[in-house]
Amino acid sequence: MDVLIAGAGPAGWALAAACARLGLRTALADPAPLAPWHATYGLWADELNLPESAIAAAPARTLAIGTSEHLLRRRYLVARNEGLRDWLADDRVQLLAGRVRHAVHGPYGSTVFFDTGHRIAAGIVVDATGARRILSGGPPRRTAEQTAFGLVLDVADAERLVPGDTALFMDWRQASPVADPSFLYALPVGDSRVLVEETSLARRPGLDQDLLAARLRARLAAVGVAPGDRQEQVRISLDLPPVRAGRVVPFGVAAGLVHPATGYSLATSLQLAPLVAETLADGLEHGPVAAAKAAHRRIWSPMAQAVHSLRHHGLRALRALPAEGLPEFFELFFSLPEDHQRAFTSAREDLPGNAAMMAEIFRGAPWALRTRLIR
């Protein structure tokens, strides 16, 4: 086996298929490699060219609200999970149903051990097991988390909270005036249904799901809407540090690819998958040690590391703001030119663009907010 990838989420499938298409003998290991993905994946339309079969909803409008409404020019998409996997999958990938435990490495390859007692030899081992990092080591400390509690509503009920055919990226207008405020996030998910979520931006540890559920139900009750039956709970590690280069190649969430301020990682992982696969294929000609090192460098180029550090600084600044300062901050952000917004949310190697965005925010902030950001 040339490449063994642990974890059959979107990142794992994307990299496995990309490796197989280059002729690498590739295996994908997971307790249930074909189990449905239950998360709702959103992304910006300009980040990835998804086929229609992989899109559950493409709302006509994207709205963001700090202290006032902003109609964003960028379109927001919701993935259809079954279609997304069909698009990513490749029949040449060997599926291994089992839970990986650990890996042992030698000069000519690695051996991966499963909880069943079975073992598989591979040149390269990739950890795509999410924040658990089963093969590359779990997080060294409790991370800052974005948490959310969501309910799926009929379109008619959802329109009492958000206009029809609209992705509501965030709405801070009714943020609870407490130390740990939350905002409303809502988007169509297909089949005349809309997901509405009460979302905590970032907290260590993450804000309790029961509290978020109570806040969301209070929102719905205030407009006379009964809660839907289908629930969704979200917990995203925002500042999972990148793993130091070693014999296991982390990928996706496990590689720390989650955006520290937005919680997104899907588009980044899918963009990187073919590039990392090419790096592995080229590197294996010089041996597994060289291939693993090259893959680490490809995922975390010096520019990507610099942007990630800058975004982490932004996350710390946001977490330090008082509750009343958050709507004001996002009012400034959504008033920025589109290219500044795109640089911060989507361009992981655009250091000048990210720095320019932060400088523009600082210049536009009133002195009280500037002081908070500096501290």
C-alpha cells in the first residue's frame, strides 16, 4: 500500500481519491467508511467549483448583520452530502472497515494497527480523523471552540426569522446582553427546509449546547414558531495547533486547517487534496520520509503559517471583546470591500490581504474599540 488514510470524512475521501487518480495504491480506513455525513457544510461559491449534484441549496441572497443589514455580493452554498461524496469518491480506493489505533514507523514505511488486531503496511500514513488526531496526537490542551445548536424548520416558519431564499451568515441584532453572547445563523438546506442555529462565536471551553438550545427556542417562541424535530449540534475546535512535521501526515481538521475565526475547513481541505496528493506521489520516489516532509511543507507553507498566525491573533482579539463590542466589530467587517472580506475568510496564503483587512478594521474602529483590540 502506498498511502493509508485514516478517517472517511470529506477531507479523507478527497485526499484518498486524489491519490488513487495519480496511480497510488490507496486505502481509506474508518469504522464505517460509507456512513452518511450528518454535518451541514456551507462554503462560499467562489472557493470551489462544485457540481450541481453536490449542492443542496444555492440561496439567492447572502445577508450579514452587525448593527445593520449588509447584502453580501458573494454567494453562499450548502453542500448535498451524498452528492459531495459521490463527486469525491473513486472506486480505486480500497476501503478498510476498522478503527485505527496507532502506527509504527520504519525507514521504508509504516505499519498501522487496528483495534481488531489487524495491521496494514503503507508507505505514507495520513491522519484525517478530525480533532481527535488518533494517529498524530490529540490536542495538547483544551481548545477554543465554536458551538451551535440548530433546528430545521419549514420555509414558512423560518421566514419569520429570515427572508426567503436567503443565507443569513450571522445576525447580532438580538445577541444576548451577557458575557457570552450568541448570534443567529440560518440557511436553506433543500427540500423547502431551513436550518436555524444559535451560535457561539468562540469560547474556551465552548458554550453549553443546552444554553444555546434554550436561546434558540426563545427566539422561535418570540415569533410564534414551534421548534422543529430535526436537531443539529456543532462543536468545532478553532485553534487546534498544526502538528510538527513527522512520519504521519495530518490532513483536514487534524492538520489544523480550521479557520480560527469562522470554523470553516471544507473548501480548504478540498482545494489542497490534489496538491498534497501530487506532493506525495513525487515524494515517494525518494522514500516515505521525504514524502511526508514534503507533504507537511505543502500543507503549511511559510505564507500559510504566517496567515494562520495572524488569524489566530484576530481570534484572540475577538475573544477579548466585551459582548457589546461584537456587533460593532462585525458591522465594521461587513462594511469592508469584498476583496478584504474574501482575503480574511478564504485566502490562506494571502498575507498582504489579511494584514490589509485587519489594518482597515483598526482604522475604522472608534477609539474605545481600538483600545480593546490593542489590549
